[in-house]
Amino acid sequence: MSRYDDGPGAGFIAAMILACIFLIGLAGWGIHACNTAERATLGALDQEVDRKNFEHSQAYREGLRRDFDELMLAYSRAKTDDERAVILSTLRHRVQGAPPEAVPQDVKDFVASHTK
């Protein structure tokens, strides 16, 4: 045997390296498949919980109140009936999109009093 002869050990090492590469690839594919399945099943539930938590946060409520106040102020400053109709339509749309318990009573009364 010469010192340049591969011998029986080189083939075994190459097979082990290929087996390790295959197993790493298989593990990566498995992790990806599990993550995809988790997002498809539990991801929607997580988003719903996050949305509900946000809607109950003080920042959301204060921002909603500020938007309603700005729209009601714009309505009172409007100069034409067309402007008032557009602002009132926007206000109704925002009230319908918000959780009912988050809409202040004065805003509900305002919308109800201006509904034809």
C-alpha cells in the first residue's frame, strides 16, 4: 500500500459525512414543517388574542377617543352640508368598526342624534 492509497477508511468517512448532511437537512425540513403547521393552526388564535389585548389597552382607548373627538370637532366646523355628511359617514364607519364597549356614550348619542 502506498501512502496515497485511499484505503477502506476514506469511503466510510465520506459516507458518514453524507449521512450527517442528510440528517441535518431532514431536521431542518422537519423544523420548518412544524413551524408552518403551528402558524396555520395556532397562529390565528394568537393573532386574535393579541387583537383583543390591544383593544383593551389604554393606548387604543385613548387613540379611539381622540379620533372621535377630532371627527366631532370637524363636524362642528364644517361649512357645508356635504362636508358634514362626509364627516358623519366617516364617524359612523369608525363607530361600527370599534368594539361597542370602547365607543364613549357621547359619541353614540352624537351619531344617533344625527341619523336621519
